[in-house]
Amino acid sequence: MAFDSLTEKLQNVFKNLRSKGRLTEKDVKTAMKEVKMALLEADVNFRVVKDFTNKITERCVGSDVLGGLNPAQTVIKIVNEELTSLMGSDITEIKYQPGQATTVIMMCGLQGAGKTTTAAKLAGKMKLKGKRPLLVACDVYRPAAIDQLKVNGQKQDVPVFSMGTEKSPVDIAKAGISYASSNNRNVVILDTAGRLQIDDDMMKELEDIKASVDVHQTILVVDAMTGQEAVNVASTFDNRIGIDGVVLTKLDGDTRGGAALSIRAVTGKPILYAGMGEKLSDLEPFHPDRMASRILGMGDMLTLIEKAQNSFDQEEAKKLNQKAFKKGFDFNDYLTSLDQMKKMGGLTSILGMLPGFGLSSAQMDQLKGSVDEKKIGRTKAIIMSMTPEERENPKILSVSRKQRIAKGAGMNIAEVNRFIKQFNESAKLMKKMPGMMKGRRHSGFGKMPFGF
């Protein structure tokens, strides 16, 4: 899960602050040393870390924070504000040409960063907003890149313009823009070639394209898992060709978060989107305030609500919640819940956006263990080996019934018992959820199916 390592370290720092009651200047400076170490270990740029911790220390020590009624909470609030500011404060969106004029967007980046996939994801998102995008295959060095763009374009129901590998990228870009104009396409996305590393030939090619056609937005795609290297790549591309924004891919696999916290501060360019998985819905607009909240372990309820509203039937979710909170849920509901969570990116993705709700680490681990995403197939096999009556009434599962279920699922009874125990523990936690969620069930959150 993104930022796991950094979040854990920061939460330990804040836990120590809370345990002290009133804070001294020494307490704050000690905490900031720990924050500094946590950020450096997360591969955040050293200069960024130094400026960040200095600002927080100055705000905390040079004010009435230390003598306040809840100084630890105020320090956390200041850290949250500075994190948000560090990543850009406000969400930045792609700028389109006014009216019906065609907007030309050039995608660039190193090979393997996910540029071609991201181009198709962006096109799909633009289509959902009423735009009429066209993908243009300008990578003439890898025939597989053209095929990949066509496949991904088809998945998003977005047309792809290609001239094969015989023409130059400049000629293809010109022809693609002309085709868009003739075919009522108001956004052109140029998928350019990448290299394994930055070289003059790649940069010259991008410069030639920008010199030959009007590129309105240049978007750099970088791999978040490369940490500081992602920041260096962003700086080099901006210096050579000029970029308007960044898309961070594979952020879901980056437990450190250094790139997300450094790019804006080092380059001055905004992060536009964050890639959190393979599906179209896993390309999320980058909200600095929401990301800061995630990093500090406070969850990201707004993004979770948006994902829920876009992923499943609200009426079905409402019924599931009513049953879960009032009567408890059975194995049929459990299956429905698994499908709903899969649409939202899986349980790990959901838990990454949930505040702690006051649950202990053991309880959170229990929730994760109850639906280990790698074992979902085996879980379904156990449930489908039950009779309809058993699925509707978990309490009737006797030893003999469990033995029959285990045989039907091709497993031993220990695995069945382990799953049923996890199911029952999850059901108990679900009973407690209404109280934990008091005050948080606004904006449609109460309609979300958390029957795990």
C-alpha cells in the first residue's frame, strides 16, 4: 500500500507527542528530527526535507502552540497543512483550449514508466467528461507500443491514429492532428517514444515535435517507485523541453512516497494524476490535501466515496448495509461484498483510504486477513460448496457440515475452520462499525458496502 512505511513512522512520532501532554520546545525539535529521518528514509529530496521540517518547527515554536490545550494535535494539524502545501495545495487539472478548438497533449517519459497505458487511461477519463479524444501512436521504434496503444484504446472505446513505423514522429503528429480536425476530435494525445534512460536523441525528437505542431500541454509520466530518480527525470525533462505537469504511476506499489513529496517542490510542476493500479478507475486526480491525509494515516474518505459511487449500484449497496448493520450478513452477502470491493480496487485499496476508526493494529490486520486478496478464489470455493441454507445461516455449520464443505472445495477442514473464524470475527467488527463511523456517514458514505 502506498506510503505504508512513511505513515507508520509518522504515526509513531505523533503517538509519542500525544503521550506527553504539554510540549516543550525540545519535544518539538526531537519530533522533527524523527520526522526528518522518516522522510529521508522515504527517499524525499534532502533540501525538501530540510525546508519542510524547518517550517514546521518555526510555526510550532514561534507561536502559542506549546502552551495550548492540545499541543500535539495542533502540531499534527500543522504537519498536515505543510504536507499539503509541499505537494501543491490545490488540485491542478489539464487545461483545454477554449470552445471547440483542438487541444494537443504530448505524453513523454522513460520506457517502462507506463506512458502508453496512462495515455489510454487519460483518454478514457476525458471521454467520460464529454471530450472526444484521439490517441496518436508516435513511437516508431517499438511496433509493440503501437499494438499496445491500439489494444488500450479499444478498451476505452477511443480511436487510435497510426501510420506504422515508416514515417517520422513529426509527420505522424502532424497527420494525427489533421485527422482529428477532420473527424470531430477535440483532444489529441500524442504517445511519444521513451528510452531506457535519458539521451539526446529522445530529447531532440520531442523538441522537434513541439517545434512542428502546437502542443498545448506536455505531460511527463514517471514511475513513483524509482523515488529520487523520478524527481531527477522530471527536472531534466522540464529543463530540456518544458513540462506542464506530471503523472505518477505505480504509486500503489511505492511504500516510501519520496517522488510524490519531492516533485512539486523541486520542479515547481504539479502532479496531475496518480496511478494506483491497472484499471481506468485506478488513475486518480492528484489531490494534495487528500494525499497528505493518507500519508498521516487519516484516510481519504472523499476519494473512497467517489470510487464507491462510480463502482457499484447504490441501491444494492444500501440494502447490503442495512442488513449488515441491523441483522448481520450471511455468506451470500459476503460474496456480494467481495465483488463490490474488487470493483473498487480490492480491500487493500479501500483500507488505504479508511481512517483508523480507532481499531487496533491487530484488528486492522484481522480485517486484512479476513479477505486476503490472493485467497479470494479459495474463499469463493468454500462458500460455493455450502448448501443455500448454510450460506443463509452460518450458525448451522456443524462439524459434519464443515467436513462435507471441505471435501467439496478440495481443501482440508482446517482451512474451512480458519475462514469461518475470520468471517465471524469480521461480522463482530461490522457490528461495531456504526458507532465508529458516527459523524462520518455523510456525503453518501453510509451507502458503501463494507461487508468484509
